[in-house]
Amino acid sequence: MPFDGVVYVADRSLHEIDAVIDLLATPDKWCKGALRSHDGRFCIRGAVRAVDGAEMLEPMILEAIGQVAGKRCRRLESFNDHPKTSHAQILAVLMRTRDNLSGIDCQPQPRFAAWRNAARRWFAG
């Protein structure tokens, strides 16, 4: 079957993002400037690494940062450690990542809009 494992990857990613959300659920669990603080708090990258989700989650979280904050970041630390980043923004990004992974509230990507419109015109007649 050509799509064997697709559900597993999506399911695994959802479990990983849920674990990251749990690790950063409250402001007293989040930190800036370190992957993990001496008292057990995590930054966003530290939490992702703690759940072994870096390979799958980091690109998705970076995309969600662009969607939520309206700016692109190359590294999770750039967003996490920015002086104006709040815990509420961190949770908003993580929830958007989860929504994107589960297919909830996904908007078509602009890069595909031209292709989609051309396909609609072609099939319409």
C-alpha cells in the first residue's frame, strides 16, 4: 500500500506536539535563554528536543510562528528568546502547529493558489 505509515507519522507528530504543549503549559514551565533551566523549565526548542520531536516538529513550528506572529524565523530560539515574545504567544504557536498537523483551520497556502485556480478553470471547461 502506498500510504502505509502516513497515519502513523501524523499520529506520532500529534503526540509529540501534545507533549511539548504539556511541557510548556504554564508560564512557570517556560524559560528564555536556555534549552532547560536549572529548575526544570524549558524553552520551546528544549521542549521539542525533550520529546525527540525535532525532525518532525521544528519545521511545523517555524511555519506556525509565521502564521501567528506574522514574521519568519529561521530558528526556534529566535522567536522564543525575543524580548517581546510572551508565554501566550508560545502557546498560540504550539496550538496553531497542532491545528495544522490535525488539519483543523488550515488555510490554502498562497504558493498553491495559482495552481489551484488554473486547475479549477481547466476542469470547469
